[in-house]
Amino acid sequence: MAGKCTDYIKDLNDYIDGELDDSLCAEIEKHIGKCENCRIMVDTLRQTVSLCREGKKEKLPATLEIKLSNLLKKKWDEKFGKKGV
């Protein structure tokens, strides 16, 4: 790999989950050892994964849940059209 940040972004989830081969892991670790932006991205992704795995579910207020659902549906329809439902 060329060692540019964009070369590694697509593999970060698998890297965090320990699902990459050793040579690619070593490349990523070498890169994040030198690149502060990628190191921050990896640390943030690790924290996000940890929070999602360990976090407790919270019930949204009904009005907020309805607004969020409507917004997501609107965005879905804009992207995929109404037939995507």
C-alpha cells in the first residue's frame, strides 16, 4: 500500500475488530504511529464501538421518536424513492 490515509480508511472497521491479516495490521499500525489524524480516527472509532457494545438502551420521548422516524423516512425516500420502502 502507498501509505496514504485514504488507503487505510476502508479497512479500519476490520482493523478494530481484529479481522485483518497481520501484514495489513502492521501497515496500519505503522501509519497511525506517524499520522495523528488517523490515530485520532482509530481512537474515536474504538470508543464508538465500545459505547455501542456496552451502552444501555434509552427510550426516546414519543414526539422525538416520531420526528426522527419521519426525518429518516424522508431522507430514505429522497435517496431511494418511495418504491424503496
